[in-house]
Amino acid sequence: MICSAVPSTESALAASRDYATHPHLAGAVEDFQDAKDILALFQSEFGIPTPPTEPIYPAGSPESREATLGTTSKLTKPAAWVDIYYPIMNTGNADGMALELLGESDQPIWKADLLEDGDPRDETAAKYKHSVPPFHGFSAAGEAIGQLVYANYGTHDDYNKLISAGVNLTGKIILARYGANLRGLKVKGAAERGVAGVLIYSDPRDDGSVTVENGYEPYPAGPARNPTSIQRGTVMYLSIYAGDPTTPGYPAYENATRAEATNIPNIPSLPLSWANAKLLFEEELGGIPEGIKLNGRVGSRKIRMHSRAVDNKITPIWNTMVAIPGHIKDEVVLLGCHRDAWVMGAADPTSGTVSLHEVVRGLGALYKRGWKPLRTIVIASWDAEEYGLIGSTEWGEDFADWIQEHVVSYINLTTDVSVSGSRWEASASPSLVHLIQHSAQDVPHPTDAHKTLWDAYFDVGPYEGPVDADFARMWDKKTSKEPRIGPLGSRSDYTVFLQRLGVASSDQSFGGTLTDAPYHYHSIYDSQMWQEVYADPGFHKHVAVAQNLGLLTLRLTDSIILPLNTTQYALELDSHVDIVIESTRREEILPDLFPLRRAIALLQDASFKLDEEKVAAEEAFYKALKKVSRVRNPRVVRRIIQWIKEHLGIGAQEVQDLRFGALEWISSVTETSISEAYICRSRGKGPLCEFIRAAKRVRAANQKLMAFERGFLSEDGIKDREWYRHLGVAPGKHLGYEPTTLPGLTEAIVYDEDRELAEYEVGRLATLIENLADFLEV
């Protein structure tokens, strides 16, 4: 178990009250101030002097480029800065958004109140209820008039079922509930079928036991959903590409050449409260449908919706960064969490920012006591995640080559949300699964001294009551009975690092269960009061997440051999092929999978051998270190250890032969050093020479581990969404949030139903995996 005064519940609570009691929409004045506040935190915790000129640099400027690129070459002490990117984004205006039910001669007979009530019992919600009107990021501006059709969750299958039932969707207004897929894909699926506009609402049937129907008072009087709460959010088509819509694949500098956006809608959409959706069901659709059934009913009257005051314009955003140089400068552990919110965002993203705050305090305390990480650490407070992972994606595209050369792993702090419920869960690249499990088993449970964080997977909320039967079945289907760390989809800022650049990534959080108070996602009621009363009273979960993230960071940073498990990954590939087979609806579409199975077997064999080499290399390193410690001249020992730490980071192009590099340095120290160096050069013997060879061996193993995830990248990318290059995992084409493993192959079979294409996908997967097996060979 680990226990420390840093992080602390008191500090976490204070930080949350600082960040979650004001709005901070991306690109807003408050967002910029928060960026500078995080900069000040980095400077304070890592002892960075405040320069006379604020280190805030336009992306692409020499200062911005040097700040990141110099991290692995010139940096000798911590440095912090802010990078400014210039994506297009939109903002909403309550006066320009409307929803009306039309009567005769298309005259309005009812007009929706598209604002949340701002109950004064929640002071910050009441204070800021009009600060960010409910709207959809990147919704098309315009008006739509048509009959209403209920489309359940608005998934690919839901739309197809409606069409199969004879419902003509052309020119209609879709009413869909949040959940099951990314909100942008609800709009995309509708637009592709001729729909005129989309309304998306939060349905209490998805709130589990804690509903007004079950006798619970609505928030803030009680734990049930406030019926006026509205979920804002982006409707970007994230499964096509992430980041600034006008600069796909390259950074959004101020003077960047802008392309036509192809990942945002061309029809309007509006977010809707349950109070308004309920009225539409009762007035137009014959009442609320049972469960998740589609009744195919089309409203008799027309709906008019318009989103006129929404404009796309170039808007500055601010990524706040800090780098702590390690002994091995050119191996980097990257941590990040986004900072912007749709309103206050006490859960999303402030709970994540709070956990980041506590990790920074912990690392800062170590640094002030003289600790220096073995590897370099870079920490980021990303901006504009809410609009489409923009801040992280632009930085990833800006420094793609540097990231692929140097970044060992990306640790995402809590899918934006550190705490919104009772159950701890994690997702990750398979190579990180064992590391995350072991770390969670070493961190205390937030509220039960006899358990660990790993045990919190079984935690549930404090409430009880019946659950909508169809939703309960959906929940059971997606919830594992045993703790499981599954693959990553596209829920947060890891997307560019994992699925475009091939960096092993992870994510974790406390999420809701069927018996937790409903989380008012992207609403004014994602507030500090809700967080303190219902999500995490006492802030123990915030601290538990921070402890685990800090422990993960230290183990990735300070382990001699990187704690990445390629064998776990290689073994999981067989189960991914099994999923492809299970997903096939027509057997004649299924290609011959033997070449893929054979390639996976080769990778497994190569990974087993690498496992043996990892153990042997580390043993040899410590054995050589022990021999070096017996050298009589302590000054030589200190200098040679320092040298080997520094030179573990030197690439092959810089030093062809580390023995001769050692000779150049050692010869400048003492006659004893010269003697050792001569022996190493001429006969390859002696403790110092053995130590150098052992360090080179560790370095070689770590290079294979670091590059393993890159082995799944294809420059051609995935069909129809080539921005995504990872052939092992990607966000589901029609899901967005949830992952699809072996995406190119899966989609060729399930969606394209094209055997020839599926055979091509088997071939390129097999080639990639065979090449990766060759690369791992020791």
C-alpha cells in the first residue's frame, strides 16, 4: 500500500472549489485565465522562476517549437510554457436558438424553453445559468421544419430499423436520446438519410434506479435528474478525424492553410431537456415509448427548429505545458488532462484537473527533495477537448515526429472525469494492463481500509429501486462481471497519441452505476455542490485516482526496464480475431484468417523471447552495477554512473559505438579511467566495460518496448477515415466513444460486406504483425 500527505483531500477540495465555481468554455477569457493559473501551479511546484515575459507562445513560432523539441536535448531543469493554437470553433446564443411546435398555417402553438432553470439552491448553477446557453459545438447554423420521428439512441442500427419499417426519414426532425453512441454520429447518421434536423435529449430511463418515478426528488432537492438539465456537447464526427476541422493532419497555426471541414454536420441540431422532450412525446408521438422500442410513429404536426446565432470562427486556445528533464532525456512519459468545460464542469473536466493538480503537487514535492526522474516527464493541461479533442490533437500533429521518437507512454487523467460515480474503471493499451492492475492493487480503496482501488470496480451507488428493463439488459451486456481493463475508443485526449501516432495509452476514472445519483453531464448542474454532495463527499475518490496516476507515472518513469507487456498484447490479438468471427453475419464474407493467425503466433513467440531478454538485461545491469560499485575510486564510479544515465539517451546516429564514446569521456577523468577504457576498447573486459554493455542492452530492450505500439500503424490508415492509422484499435465507425478492435477488417466484414476488401485487410494486418515480430526478435 502507499500512503502520503500528498495528495490530500483538503488540497483536492480546495482546488476543485477554485476551478469549478466559474465557467471556462474553450477560447473564453476565463479559460485563458485558467491556463495561466495552471502555468503558475507548474512554476510554483517545480521551482521554475517566473520570467519577465510570460512564456506564452503562438504555435509554430521558434519559441513554441524550441519549448517542446528542446525538452529531449537542451533542457537541464524544469520549464513551463503555454502554446497557442488557432482552430475554428463556434459559440451559441440563446436568442438565435428556438424550437417550436407548429399548428395551422405553420403558426407556433408551443415554444420550448431551451434554458436550464438554475435552481437557487445550487448557488453556482443559479449564478451562471445563462453564461453558456445550451448548444452543440459545430452544429450547422440554419432552420429545419419537418415532422417529428423518434429514433431511440439514433444509432446506425436504429436508423436502419426505422427505414426497414417503412418510415421515410427525408425532411423529418429526429428526436433521439443521449447514449449508446457519440452525439455527432447521431447527427451524421440522420444527415446521411435525408433528415432535416436533430434534437437530442437526456432520458431518465437511462438513469438507473435514481428517478423521480422511483420516488427520488430531482436535484438539487434530491439525487434524481433535474428535468430542465441539458447536455451540451460537440457534434463533430470524431470517428472520421479529431482536432480542428479545417487542418486535418497538420497543426492549426494562426496562418495555417484551411481545408474544407469534412467531420462536422451540414444540418442543425439542438440539445434538449427531458422536460421539453417529454412534452413532445406526449403531444406528438402518442406518449413515451416503452423501453428502447421504436414505434415508427411520425408526428402529425410540424416542428420548427433553428440555430441561427452559431458561427464558426478562428479562436485561440491555450495548452499549458511543463517538462521535467530526466537522466534519460530522450525517453518521455507524457501525462495530460483537458481543462476547458461546457460550463463549470465540476466532474468534467475539473475532477480530472484536480487529480492532475495533486499529481503535480506530489511530483513537485519529490523534486524539491532532490529527486530527478530517470526519464523525462511532460505534463499537459489541454484546451478545447470538449469541441473535439482539439488542443491535444493539434499538439500531437504539430510534434508528431518528436512524439513517435521519444514518448514512451501517454497517461490520460481520467477520461476528462476523475469522479462522477462509485465504480472505478480503466481502459488502456493491452501492454499497460498489468501495470495498471498492479498499481491499483497497491493503492488504498478511497473509503474502505481493508480494500484496494482495484476492488472499487465492484462498488455501487447508495440508492436502490427498479430499473428500466431494456436499459438494465444493455447495462449488463456492457459491464464485465470481473474487473477488466478494456481497449480505448475515442472518449478523450489519448486519441491522437494512440490511434494516429502509436503511443501506448491509458485512462481511468470513477464512473456511475445503476444506483448512483445521475450525472448531469455538460449541464450547469455539473457543479461543485453536486460533486461534494453526491459524487465524492470528502474527495477521497479524487485522491485515490491521483495516487494511482502518480504511482503509474513513477513506475513508467523510474523503472530500468519499461513496464510494458508486449506478450499480453500479442495474446489478446487472438481474442480480437475471435470477435471478428462472432460479428460476421454472412459466413461467405469471412476471409481466410489463417495468415493472420500465423502472424499473431509469430508475434507471440517473438514477445516471449523479448520477455526473457528483459529479465536477463535487467539482471545483467544490476550485476554490472554491483561490480562497478567495487571500483576503488569513488569519483570514477559517480562519473561513470552519471555518464551511463546520460548516454542511455543518445541515439545510434549520434554515437555509433558507446565503447568509444565511453573512451572519450573516461580518458578525461583519471589514469584509472584510462586504464579501464583501454581494457574495454582492446579486450572488452573490466567492470566499466561490462556496465556499458549492460546499459546498451537495457537501452535496446526499451527501444523495442517503446516502439511496439507503433508497429500497428499503417500510413494508409483505415478506409473512409484515413486519419486513424492504428489497425489494432480505433473508435467504432458508428459508435465513436466505444472501440472497435481490428477496425479495418471488422468494418470490411460487418458494414461493407466485401470479401475482397476483407482479404486485403487480412493481408495488410498479417504483414504489419509479421514485421513487428521481426522487429522484436532478440
